Amino acid sequence: AVVDLVTGEVSFIKLPMNEMEKYLDSTKEYGIVSSYGHDEKLYIMCSNPNLVVEYDCNKGTFLFKKRT
């Protein structure tokens, strides 16, 4: 969920699971464990220790960052 601090409006973002699955082990289940907002971006950490999802609030785009 994203809250506009000026208007109080709440919107929801759906993770693109078809894209995210490319970075996950399909034999395991994962969940979102933490998220952090900074400037115009949200950083979403899942229970996979090597993956962070970056969401750009202005562009509405996701970037998947996997430690190799």
C-alpha cells in the first residue's frame, strides 16, 4: 500500500509475480518481510536473502536486484 501524505489517498501496488519468479527458487515459498521508502522509491525485501525489489513510484516500474 502507498499513502499519499498530502492527500491521504491510499493506493495498492501488485508485485509482478511472473517477473519476480525468475529470481526465486520455485521449490520454496517466500513472503515480504520488510519494506522501506526513500525519496520516490520503495525497497521491498522478501524472505529470499538475495533479492530486493525496487519500485519507482514516479515511473510505476519494478527493478529486481539479486546478489550474485
